[in-house]
Amino acid sequence: MERAVTLALCGLTALALSGCGKKEAPAAAAPEVFVADVVQKDVPVYMELVGQTRGSQDVEIRARVEGYLNRVAFTEGSYVRKGELLYLIDPLPLQATLANAKANLATAQAKLAKANTDVNRLTPLAKQQAVSQQELDNALANQDASRAQVDAEKAAVDKAALDLGYARIVAPIDGLVGTTEVKAGNLVGRSESTLLTTVSQVDPILFRAGISEAEYLRLARELAASGHAGPSGKAGPPRREIELLLADGTVHPQKGKVEAIERAVDPTTGTLAVQFTFPNPERVVRPGQYGRARFVIEDKAGALLVPQRAVAELQNLYSVAVVGEGNKVTFRNVKVGPRVDSLWVIEEGLKPGEKVVVEGLQRLREGAVVNPKPAAEPAAGKVAASTEAK
């Protein structure tokens, strides 16, 4: 009986062991990736220049006479009109100086009148030899000296009147006035013309940017090839709207034009200064703001576009993952061009209609089979390539 039980247990154990053999693992599912088509379309190529705004006129307001400041007559940061009072220097000392100059002029004029009378009296007497010629000569010399003294005193009166006028400091132009550098009660104008504030004309506003030598040459060749006036002098890209992109990403509503291009390249930076002018009727843009001037320099026909997320960069080498026949992945090196909003222009390495992986690149290898899904379409917008001059 015991032997029968033992044989039964051994049989069960053998069956159990035979059921524990290795089973083949199921095939792994193809990884899911999101792909986008290589799109071909015409795009304008923009040049973007980083720079800073400045007033079309930035006038420093300085004290031209010495005196104590009586009043600051403007609101700091406000818009002022030409001729509007900004500062008032204590006029009393200047008025006293003017009164003294007028008194000296009156004295000199009285002396001249007496000298004229003496000459008129002595001239006929000298002809009759009733007085000596020396007396007449002395009278004539005194007349000349008195006339010169009158001229000097007139100049002193004019100078005193001019200084008194400088006690009222007015805005020389329409524009935005800055903060005041001095307050009422300060002594200004001693030994030098004290800077009081600055007034900037902001309509139009100027935008000054630096362009590299390479970008300048590219711009010059593009204009020459299109038969337009070159960028020498004040001629700029004709029929090309120039936009001003502000620091918050918005576009200034007014279009600008090229005002001037610097004569020579700055040897320290290797850039050429370009100055644009933009209407600024609402006076929103102020001097000192940073931004970018953007304008079209080329219309690229039949450009190939892929999402920027599809392009991988490693040590200045760019590559994309292409999903081909049988959903197999092939990594391909490409030559990139300018960026386009959320897309990238591909100069070489791709063909229209091919599909590139947008999401899921990290887990892919050459020759892998994937399960492609269409990526979400980017938000519609103006397709324009951009090259930024730094």
C-alpha cells in the first residue's frame, strides 16, 4: 500500500514538473509615436535685428545762468508742449543786474551827448583859430571813447536781459519730459551748466540696431539682385514692411522705414548700425526700450517645413527620425534653414510628403517598427521664416 502511494506521488510530481517548463514570451507591441508630414510651401524669410529705441530728438535741459531754483513747473514723465515753462530760477538778482546795466548805459549816453556838444562847439572855433587844434582833437577823441562806451553798455544791457530771459526755462520741443535732477531751492548753474532734465520727442520714435557684416552683405546682395536701391545712404528695402516687435511679444501697430545706415563697421563689435523710424502717435513706445526690427529679405519658394520638435541637435549636427515603408524608423541627417514660428525649414535631407517623428524620439532606434499616430496640428498663423542678426 505504501509503495502504491509513493508511486502516485511521484507521478503527480512528474506531471507538475512537466507543466512548469518555459513558455515563449508574447511579441512586444510596436511603440506608439506621433508623426507629422513634411510640408512644402512658399514662405517669406525675415531678418530680425535686436536693438533699442531712442527719441527722434533727445534734448538735455540745462541751467544757463547761476541762481537758486524757485520752482519746478512740470509733472515728471508727462507730455509737454514747446514753450511750456519747466523751471523758474530766482529772477531778482538778474533783474538788479539788468537795472544796473541800464543805469550805466544812461550814464554813458549822457557822456556821449556832452562829447558831441563839445565837438560841435569846438569845430567852427578851430576853423577860425579861436581855439587850438589840440583842444578839438581832445574833444574828438573823447567823443570816440564815449561812443565806444555806449556800445559796451548796450552790450551789457543785452547780456543782462538775455540772462534774465534764461531764468525762465521752457521746453524747446514737444515731447516727454523725464524726472527732474534738481529740486526747488537748489543752486544751479554755478561754474557749469547744470543738467536739469531731458525732453524726448517720441513721435516718431527711432530704433537703432546692429547688423553683422555677414547679414549686411546678405541684405545688400538681396537688394541688388532684386533691382532695388542698395542700403547705402537712406535707401532701405522698398515695398518691404518693417515691423517693430516689442519686449512683450506684441507688434507695434505702425510700420517703419530705414532712416540711416552707419558709415562704417564698428571694429570693436564687428557690426554696422542701422537706424529705423516708426510713427508713434499714441506715445506708447518710449526711449530705451528693447525690441526687434523685422522685415522680409527673401521669398523662399517651395520650402520644406517640419515641426521644430522633430529636429534633434547634437554638436551642430541635425537629424530627424523618418517613418518609412512598413512603419520602420530611419534616422537621417538634415541641413536646416531659418526657423518658422513653430516650424523649421529643411534645406537638404527630406522630401515632400515624408513623415517625421515629433514625439517619442527618445525610445527609438534605427530600424525599429513603430505605431505612428498623427500629431496635433500647430495653431494656424502667419508662416514666415526668421533669421536673427545677433
